[in-house]
Amino acid sequence: MVTKLEVQSVEHDERTRIYSVSGSLFGNQDGYAFQNRVRGAIAAGASRVVIDLRGVDKIDSSGIGILVAMMWSASNAGGGMILTALPPKVEQVLGIAMLLEHIDHADSVEAALTKLDAQT
């Protein structure tokens, strides 16, 4: 069963956005709308992105592609992206795809912000 993707965002500062995501992160209309929303914020100058995935119950290969595309967008804009609070199923899928070695992640939003401060 696919649950509707819901995204809440907070402007931490002019360069940093925190997104709290819940539901199914799939390559569907909701997933690509989320990607476009993040890319739009990056283009507007918010190149430091934290994505809290604690509420995500499922992710498919297209959802993984969405995360990778957002990571590259942030990186190309001189910032970075960090995933936080990975649910076990999501962590398992990202691990199988060997992406945990390439996508930065942290246990909490606070830890992610500390990492971003050290990077950019």
C-alpha cells in the first residue's frame, strides 16, 4: 500500500532548509513534486539541505533517484545534503544500493546541521 507523501519544510537560515518527509517516497507525482520543491529552494540560494526521513515507510528505486538528484543539485550549488533519522527499511534499501557510502547521513537534524556547518 502506497501512503501519500507529505513534506513539511522549515527555513533554518537563508542557506539551509530542513524537510520532514512522511509516507511513501516513490517516483510518482508527489515524489517529483518534492524533488522540484527542493531544487527550487536550492536554485534560490538554500544549498544546504537536511531531509528528515523518520516518517518514510517505503522507498523505491525512483525515490532513491530523487534523493540522489537532490544531493547532486545541492552539491553543484556549493552546498550539501544530509539525510537524518533513517527508518530501518529505508536504511536497508539504501545500504543494499550501496548509497550510504555516498549520501551523507546523521542520526538527528541537530547532528546534520553540525555536519553541514563543518562542510560549508
